Amino acid sequence: ATLPPGWSVEQRTTSSERTYAIYHSPAGLRAASLTDAWRKHDAEAEAEALTLNWLDRLPPRRLKPLCEEKGLPTCGNSEALARRLRESGGLSVSQLKALCEAEGLVKQGTKAEIARRLRDKLRREAGATAAPEAASSPSASASGKGTKQSHDASSFREALAAEAAAAVVPEAEGLRLHLSSRSDNRTGYVGVFARGPRFEVSHRRVYLGHFDTAVEAAVAYARAVAAAGQEPVAACARAVGQAGSGEEAELEPTAALRADEIVTAIVCDGCDGD
């Protein structure tokens, strides 16, 4: 399993010679398990994202309308505009959602999740821009190790998604998963996308959360589809179709029965039609 970025693990042994692990974050946090480490990492990242220290990475054309809404001066570069916004109390949820929409991101979730989504996108873009510049600089050969680490970090999400796609399964936890045929969806599941080392899932623009594996995210999507009444109940439909002849009735692929229709049909199966 992968550690959160910057975290380290320490192996300890008790007096009874039992071995256990302690996880340490760069900020001094400690966790007793890998799951707990990721949970604390996410909470720390969301708290850091709410400080809006990433705002100055946005172009002035994105920041000026926000300043106008708050009655702030709109002159200056991105750094000056971002500083005014932070000093004036930051951004509201609606303003963060508007930025997400402008940047092509999912805008559902808590204020912290939305802020982190924006911050992570801007960091990825900054890393992608910095990589070619580092490769062409005279000191690139002297810092080959650092360049390789930067490249590995920027490609981590793609590698993780490719690994997930290689392990795509059609069913999990008793649910039929929704497989994607889109070339730009590297997880292999509808509604599931790699976000850093985890997987984000949404259904009909409703954010469903982050998961450690693509399969877990796909299960959450399948449950959302079933809850919305979009999953054909094939087993019940076949039971209704067995009318005397013992043969299954052939159903249209898109003909999904409602729950009340299924109950009525099963109760009346074998009735004289009076």
C-alpha cells in the first residue's frame, strides 16, 4: 500500500516482541494505521486548502470578478488580487463552486473538498509547466534525481489509473458495476476518476466521495444508480415472465419495471384475469 505524500513509517517492537507500525506526517502528525494516515492526510490537506494559499496561481481574469463581488480593488497582478481576497475573509462556497465550474471540475462536496480540488488541479498544472523548464535548464543534469522524482510524482495518478483499469471487474459486493468504454476514463468505470492516490466518484453531477480503490468507487456509483431506480430488476422480471409455459418472457433491454409493477405482476401471476 502507498503512503500519503511526505509520510514515513516507523517499525516498533514491544517488550513482548510484538511488531507494530507508527506513521509520521511532515507536519508531525502520527497515525496507527495506513487508513488513519490517509484520513489525517486528507483532513490536513483540506484545512490547508481552506487557507486559499493557492489563489495566486489563478490568472487575474478569474480573480477580478471575485474582487468585484466583494467590493475590492481589481487592479494588480494575481498575487495582489489573491492577497486582497484572503484578507477580506476568503471565498464563499458559491464562489468556490463558480471557480470549479470555470476550471472544469466537479463542484459538489463540502467547502474544504471544493477548495482542495481547486488547489490540487492548480498544483498539477504548475508541476506540468515546471517539468519542461527543468529539463531544458543547464542545471538539469546536476539535479537528475530531483527531476526524476518530480516526473514520478506528476505521473503517479496516470500509473495508478492504469493499474486500476487493468484490474477492472464486472461485479462486486453483489452489484453489477458500470464499465466505461470512454478512452479518457482510465479507471474503466463510469463516473469514477483518479484524483491523486485515491478515486473520486460522482453520479449525475452529485459528488459521492473519495475511495481508496476504483472498485470501491464503482460500487458506490452502482448503489447510487440502483437507489435512483435506474437498475433493471432482472430476477423479478424473469419470475413474472414465467407464465405457464415455463419459458422466460423476452424483455426489451430498456424495459425496467417499477417496484409496484413487479409486486402487482407477481401477486396476479396465475390469476384468471378477472
